Amino acid sequence: MKVESITLHRVGMPLVRPFETSFGRETERVVLLVHLVTDVGEGWGECVAGKTPGYSSEYVEGCAHVIEHHLAPLLFRAPHVRAADLERLFAPVVGHRMAKAALEAAVLDAELRASGISFAHYLGAVRTEVDCGVSVGISPSIDELLTEVQGYVDAGYRRIKLKIKPGWDFEPVRRVRDLLGPDAALQVDANTAYTREDIAHLSRLDDSGLLLIEQPFDEEDIASHVVLAQAIETPVCLDESIVSVGVAIDAIDRGATSIVNIKPGRVGGYLPAVAIHDACRARGIPVWCGGMLETGIGRAMNVALAALPGFTLPGDTSASDRYYAEDLTEPFVLDDGRLAVPTGPGSGVTVRTELVREWGLQPPVLLTER
Ligand code: NPQ
Ligand code: MG
């Protein structure tokens, strides 16, 4: 295909409740959307970067800048664009994986819509619905946490993930375990809030029978995760550290991670995400699909990815109403703790362009060749 124009939309999505993690508290999701017009049709992509560089080094304005000044020109200059060629096309730009992933998603969406193929089929899905988990933020009190968790249990979620940080860890986790009973799937995510000195402290989580502990240490600190994995019974799962298939294989070989969280935005797109899935599967490492508070656009594509055979644990692929009263596409609704994998061409969902316009934080930016 030939890319004719790229429009960048900054949209403010009010969250149904504040979402607090070890790195901050969000009340509104500021999201960058990419709308591509090509000679074969249109495509949409969603960028997972946050408003500030508080979670990752990438953030909305940084992504918009690198797309406008560095990535879009590469796309416009290419006579024939195919999603499968983008890693090579974007190689002159180092890093900036979330920005690259947003464009890859839009190219894939346009390409697959034009050929009548769904994301799920193209990526290699083997399921028509996926098991869903939910990520629960840090709460003002344990009582409020228990109320929120009970709501998600009642909604049917098949796995609960609690955000933890120093001062909010084994006590709330133990109380939620008591609420859920011994057989419920429960895991925790520290978002890099601990250090190697906390290993003895973290080992107290072993009493709570967790599925896994996600990313307790710095994203660049694979070594401390190796030490932790040897010291505790709870499986260690890396998220922020896994930025490429090479790092994934290295972390697995070194014993730093026995389960992997795959987020397409973090690794540069859906095709790199499939490569990590394949590498993990070949090594017997279970994977699950992470979440970045996506709107229906990113959610649709994540649900398709989560239908691949190696995704054997429930993902953070929650229903739309976990985060948003109204979604930018038709809503994803939980059915018996599962979401249906979209079957239509491309992402299979329709973007509500009137909402994109209404919730736009500034006028859309149209990019064309020169
Ligand atoms: C995680 N997601 O698994 C992330 C963290 C996260 C669902 O827990 C704005 C930008 C808000 C990035 C909130 C979940 C975010 C964000 C949470 C990332 O680590
Ligand atoms: Mg995480």
C-alpha cells in the first residue's frame, strides 16, 4: 500500500475511577491515536504511551514528535508499505517502540481491512474468546480494596491482579486472598517499586499462593530478578524489562522470568509481540497479554493477540467498562469472564469518530508527504 496521510489525535478519556499504581495516580487517560489513509483504505492505531514519562521513557508528546518528524517521513517515502516490513523500515530510528507500535497497528488495520482478514486470523489465533483478568489499583484503604475486588469477582473476572508498592503489599494481598478463597487466581504487580534489599520482605508474599509477581525491580535490572527468582517460590514475571525478543530470550535463559507479560506497545508492535510469543512457547514459558488502559481500538487488537496458543494465562484484557463509561468503539463486554475475539476485517471494530472529535484535547494534526 501507499500511505497518503496520517492524522494524529490526542484524546482525553475520563476513567470510571482513579487508577493508582506505584508510579502515580491517573484520573484521565490521555491517548494518542493514529489515523492512516492509504490507497487501499483506512486504518487506526492506538499509542500506549501515557501523558507523562512516569511509567516508561515514552510519553504522548514524545511519541507524536517522533512520529511527525522521524517515522511518518519514512512511511511516506516508501513506495510499497507492508506491516511485515515495518521493523526494517523503522530501523533508522532507535527505540521509540510505543510510537512505532501505534503506526504498525494502523498499517496492519488498513492492510487487513483491504484484504478482508481479521487481526486474529493474521496473527495466528486459535481461540474465539479469551479469559480475562483485571488489574486493581492501590486503594485508599483495605476495606475499599476489598469492595472493589468483590465487584470484579461479581462481574466474572477470572483472575485478579493487585498493584503493590512498599507499605501496600503483603497485608492487602493476604486480605484479598482471604476474601477470594484458596483456589482463586491472584497475582501482584510492583511496577519496579522495590530493590534487591527487599527480597526477604517480598518472600513473605509466598504465603498468599500467588500465580506470579510482576516486575518488582528496575526495568534494566535483570540480575536482581534472577536472585529473587531463586529466593522465592512465587514465579517471577517480567513486564517493563521485556522490550524485545532478544531480551525475552536472555531473561528466560538467565532464570529471571518464568512467565512473560507481552504488551505490543512495549515491544514495537503486534509482529514483534508474536515473535516473543513464539520464542516463549518454544521454551515452555507461559505468556499473557498485558494492558495499558487501551480504548476499544487497542483492546480489540490485544484480544486478538491473546487468542494465540501460548497465551495460557488470563490477560489484563478487561472489559471496556473497567476503565471507561463510553468507549471509542463498540464496547467490549464480559461474558462469563471472557471477551469475544473480533472476527471482522482488521481490528474488527468501528471507531466512533464523533467521540474522537468531541473528546479531542486539541485540533487533529494532519501529516502528508512534505
Ligand atoms: C502494567 N497496566 O501492567 C500496566 C501499568 C500501567 C493494567 O496494570 C497510563 C499509561 C496509565 C500507562 C496505568 C495495568 C497506565 C500505564 C498502568 C501503565 O504494568
Ligand atoms: Mg505490569
